[in-house]
Amino acid sequence: MYPVIDKAKTAERINNIMRAANKTPADIQRYLGLTCVQTVYRWLEGVNIPSIDNLYALSCLFQVPMDVLIVGNGKNCAQTAVSQAMVFDRRHFRAYYFIVRGASVSEHKRAVRNDTVPV
């Protein structure tokens, strides 16, 4: 079987990243210049996924590789995202670690404060 994007897990990942960055769907709509906020809600519900252009813009906004935004069924794809995350500075890697885990913002802040995030 060839790798495919998991819409539901990608939606969850984008939602986690948005929460960590304190961004709302309306913020994303404005940033991308979308005419309707419903487009963002469709991404967050797993109905649709962002276009390549929108994924690129989101990766710039959140300062993560596009691979981090997308969740698929390919095992090698996930390893690529983790290896790319190793290139980030410590602060970005911490954020990435918690986003992938689906941790809350308060958990992330507590771990950063206590310096308990593995690097």
C-alpha cells in the first residue's frame, strides 16, 4: 500500500499546532486571505486538507516543516519529520515534541519551565 494522508489525524495535528500558537480559525483565515472561515473549520474537522500552497503558508506561520503539519500512514514519513525536527533549535523542538504528543499548552509551559523535555 502506498502512503496516504490521514485527514482526521492531520486535522488533529493542525488543531494542536494552532492551540499551541494561540491562533483561532479566524486568525488563519485572515493570514491566508481566505474568503470564508468555514474552509479552516473543514480542515479542523478532517473533511478537507489544506492545499499545498496553504500548507506552505501554515508551515511559515508556525515555523515548522510542512511534514510536521501532515500525518500519513507511511512510517518513513514520520521518521523524516522527526529527523527534520532535530535540526530545529531547542525551543522549536520542545514545541514540536508536545504538538506531536497532543499535549496541552499548560503541559508544554510546565515542562519548559522545569526543563523536562527530552532533547
